Amino acid sequence: MHGDFSNITFSPDRNYSTVFDLQGRVGLDANRNEQTAILLHYLRTAMTDLVGPHAGPAADLGFVVKDLADLDFTIKGGRYYVDGILVHNPADVAYTAQPHAFIDARGPDKLTGRRYLVYLKVWERHVTEVEDPALHEPALGLHHPDSGSRAQVVWQVRAHPLTGDEEPDTWLDAQRSADRTGALQVRATREEGADDDPCTALPGAAYTGENQLYRVEIRSGGTAGEGAGFVWSRDNGSVIFPIRGCEKDTVQVTTLGRDWHTALEPGQWVEVVDDAVSTRRELGTPAPAAPLHRVEDIDLDTLTVTLATAPSPPGPDRHPYLRRWDHVPPAKAPDGAVPITEGPWIPLEHGIEIRFAPAPDGPAHQYRNGDYWTFPARRTLADVVWPHPQGCPPHGVPYHYAPLALVTGSKVSPLLTSFAVPLSPGA
């Protein structure tokens, strides 16, 4: 998630059950966030153990597919659990009117073919007061620093046309196995000619920057060396600028940052994001993601940003904003991302280098748009904190899938699973 966090520390492999606050100590956001993650992991694991990978309560079984019509159908309101995550649809809703799917029924989401699988896709996204103005506390002032953010369970009912003798379970298993491809390695090496302050930098320091949480994110999905690209941020991609208006290559924002760390400057690269973009990032695979834009000029008086290229106008009612990235792409990068090449070490800044590990046997990895890795870099250590010397798959985004129905012509065959409440002993 693109939050302004000091670190992300939860790991289920450590088997921690509680985070203890110690008296007189500095409070850290990472500790409080880990406690929440521990509890969520426990509850969702328990729910999966009790009802299986996907099921709903028989008394309020949601996501039943009904009222099939041309290019549309109805999704029944109710509850369902996917890998232990509660998914709630408060009322019956049309396939084309889902709250977080932004369905294009005449484009990529068209119900095509005589036989297709209707399935549920679930994940969590980070939400700030820019995406949800109700999180703003007016008592703190109009331009106050936000005090918190949220994780939101996003669900989408999607349809996949089945070809030949393709089976629903086989196709869903392929989606799950494709969730984590490629492995990243990270290290810090001292830059040649680095002129460090001897009062703050350790002798022989490798990392020479400040305390940061870095994020490496796949920006263009595809195969390494053939279209896949990445971006990076020293602030976990959390520096954003709400958009008030957009006309051609000129964007008017509500703020240009609260300090020099979060400011926007000419020469930096940004992406234009709204609710539809943030919930449909997987469209970058295999299709290219929307291009990034270089900042040409900034007018501090009118809070306008001039971009080198004109973006597609974002939906004004979809909470649009600019997200700042800190990479510098090659001159010939058509989409503003850094091309992924597997094998060589790629320098970021202040001595940090990353490497996309090549596949041990076989072709280059496939990378999915929106997947990411995060790692802290600490001035006091003069190093990055990266406990994966051999590399690790993406930290996210973890997607969860459940079959809902198999549609053949005008016939709907439900694939939902239900359970009774309360659960019977020994069930």
C-alpha cells in the first residue's frame, strides 16, 4: 500500500501474537500497524480453516448471479468469504454498476462467447482522505497533515470467456499461481566520490541517504526485456497531489506539498490516478499502462502543473490526483518507466542497487502491473534492511479469487459454497 509509513514489519513466519508497548518509549506507526496485521491474519486464517477457501453464510449468501440479460446480470447482495476475507455487497447490484469495478461492458468486460466463468476478485487497497474526503477532520484545518488512512477491501465480479474444454478451476488456479512472478534483490554499495558529512555518516558508509521506506513497483506489465518496466519511490509512493482541474497538459492541484520532502519540482515524473485507475491496474498486463508524465513547469501562485505530455482527463468525480515517483527513466522510454532487465544490478540513488533475478531455467519472468516490493533504508545503519539475499517475490498485491457461476448460453450454473451458522460441532 502506498502509505506514508516508517516501515512495514508484519511477517506471518515469525508467529508473533502481540505487540507490547513499552513505557517511556517512542511510539512507532510500524508497531501499531503490525498489531492490526497480526489480528487480521489470525481472524482470516481461522475463517479459512473453518469454512474453506471461499464460502458464504447460507442465511445471507451473497454474490449469486441472477437475472441474466444481454451484456449484464444482477449480483445478489449479501456476504461471502474469500481466503478468510469478508466481502460484503450491501444490496443487489448490476454487473455494469459495481462500485469498484468500473465495468466497460462494450470493451474489455464484454460478456462474450457461449460459455464463460463469472468469478469474484478480491484484494485490499490503501485509501487516504483524497480518495475518501469523509476521512478529513475539519477541526484540524483545511490544509492539515492527514492523521490516518485506511485499508479497503475491494471486490470485483468479472467474467472470463472459456475456450474449448477449458475448466473454471484450471483457469482460476493459473491466476493464483501467476500472482507472484519474478524476484528482487536489494543491496547498498558506496558511491564513488561520495562526499559525506563525517559528523552524520559512518566511516565506510554504503547508503548515504536519509531514513526512508523505498518502493519498487511494476509500472508496465509484461516480460523482462520486452516491455516490462518499473518505477521507484523513496517515500513508498505516498506523495500525492489532489487534482482540482485538468485541461490538456495543464493540471491544477489543491496543494504542492507541505515541505521540501513532499514538494513537486520540474523534471520529476508523475502519474495521473483516479479510482478507476487504482482499481484496474491489472490492465497493464499485457496492455501497456497509461504513460507517466514529466513535469515541465510549476506555477506556485495558481497551483498549476504543466506536463510535457497531455494525460487522459481523469474522472472529476473519481478523486483524481498526481502521484510523484523519484526515478529517472531512460531518454527513449516511451511510457516513462525504467525497462526491466534481468541479471545486472540497477542503481537507484545514494548507493542503493536492485537486481531482478533471472529465471533459473527457462524464459524471462512475466511481471504484473501494480506488483511491488518495499524496503527500509536507514542512515544509522548506512544500509538497507533486506533479509532476502537470494531475492524474494513481490510483496503484493495479493489477489484472491472465488468462482461464482458458470454461464452457458442462457443457463447459469452456480459455483458458490455455503455454510450454516452456527457451525455444527464436528462439521
